[in-house]
Amino acid sequence: MFKKILLAVVICIAAVSANAQTFKFGNINMGEIFNIMPETAQVQKEMEELQATYETEHTKMSEEYQKKVSDFLAEQDKLEKNIAEARAQEIDQLQQRIANFRDMAARNLQTQQQSKVAPIIEKINKAIQSVGEKNGFTYIFDLSQGNILFVSPSQCVDVLPLVKAELGIK
């Protein structure tokens, strides 16, 4: 009797062990890998050149503004009222153009950077997925931001439908 119970326990343990999943976790610092990519240096160089171009143009506009302001202040008392108002309005418009240029340049720099960085990040993500699949990782975590970069579809359940149902979302 004791042998039968012992045999049943061993069989149960073996069955449970056979069904137990093993998880393999990995991690990476995306910031670090991004910084060592050869393409990153080229993007940084291009962005510095574009920023320098915008700074040069901004400097020219600012110098023009300063000249107009100083000329206006020097002549202000000698000018007719309507001419003085016209020049003051011209200075205000130039100041507004400078502010608009600054905003446009900042937006364009951001857009350019995003478009140039996206292919690098895509390349890194593909490499991470390839490493995850080839080496049997279940999860790969990004230590720089805490993002999960790879999930093994054969070893994980997509809980999105379950969460949607829990929240009452169709």
C-alpha cells in the first residue's frame, strides 16, 4: 500500500514538473544601446548642423530687430506721429516674426529628430526581438524606462481581451 501511495506521489510530482513553465527574463538599457549605434552619431551631427542653421537665421533676424529698434529710438522724436506708429508697428511685426520663427524652428527640429531616430529605434527593437526569439526569452525589460520590449507569444497569454472584458469595453 505504501509503495502504491509513494508511486502515485512520484507520478503526480513528475506530471506537475512536466507542466511547469520556465520563464527566461532578459534586460537591456535602450539608452545605452542607442548611444553606441553608429547611426546615432550621424543623426546627432545632422541635428547640430540644422540647429546651427536655425541659430544663424535667428541671429540675423535679431540683429535686424535691434538695428530697427535703435534707429527708431534715435529718430523717434523727429518723426511724424503716423510714421512713428508705422515704424513701431513694423518693429512689433518683426518681433512677432522672430517669435514665430523660433517656434517653427523648435517644432521642425523636434520633427526632424523624431523622423531620424525612428529607424534606429526600429532597428534596435528588431534586434531585441530576434535575440528574444533565438534565445528563448519570455520577457526582455528595458532598464532605462521599464518597458517590456519582447513577449514570447508561445509562452504568454495576451490578457488584453480579458482586461477589456473586465472594464466593460467591447
